[in-house]
Amino acid sequence: MFGYGSGLGWGLGGWLGMLGMLAVIVGIVVLVVWLVSRATQSAQPQGPGAPGQQPDAMELLRLRFARGEITADEYQAAKNVLEAGR
């Protein structure tokens, strides 16, 4: 009718529009997944200790002694000070 065809098909523009919208939706989903994964990675704690917790003073003291940064006497003296403060 009126030179616009029968109106029964989508035509090339309809298919391209549908593919364009599909690409936009897929792009939004990929962006959201990337943002969520990046946010969860940055929320993870760094360094020694249990996940989600910062190492306490005794744990740091044990690690320093294990690495050989302090002697046994220094370890024992610092341990006594920490235990007395509790």
C-alpha cells in the first residue's frame, strides 16, 4: 500500500535494528559482570592471615620470628608484653 510494500516483512533495517539492540544488551551484561568481578576482587584482603581478617599482633610476631627477623629472646620478650596487655 502506498508504495511501502505489503508490510509483512521486517526488511533489512528491521533485522539490523534487532541485531543492534541485541549487541547493546549483551554489552550491558558484560559490563555489569566485569564491574561486579572487579569489585569483589578489590574487596579481598591482601597479606597474611585468614581471609577477611587482618593479622593480629601475635600473628605478625610469629611471622617475624619464622622469617628470622627477630631472635628467640626478642620473640619471647615481645610475646610477654603482648600477653600482659590483654
